[in-house]
Amino acid sequence: MVTIRNDTAVRISKWLDEEVENYISERKMKVEFPSKRNFVDKAVMQFLEEKGVNLTK
């Protein structure tokens, strides 16, 4: 079985990358956000939903 990923690489500033890493490195946050990518995806989705963007397909 072949899995196709339609990911797009996005650059973030070094300081933001470090702040995200510091935030999710706490044990309780690591369970909810296992990776920086996961954290950023959820944050962007939440922001878009708050702005009224319909993210359902």
C-alpha cells in the first residue's frame, strides 16, 4: 500500500520554533502535542476556525 502525503513545508522563525519546543516539552503538553508540527497544525486550524474559515471537506 502506498501512502501519498500532500504536506507543504513551511518555515517559521528560529525564536518561534524554540518557544514552541519549550512549551510542548513539558510532560503534560507532550501528550497532547507529540511534535512541533502537530502543535503548529492545531494552532493554525484553531486560528482559521476562529476567523470563520470552514475546514470541513
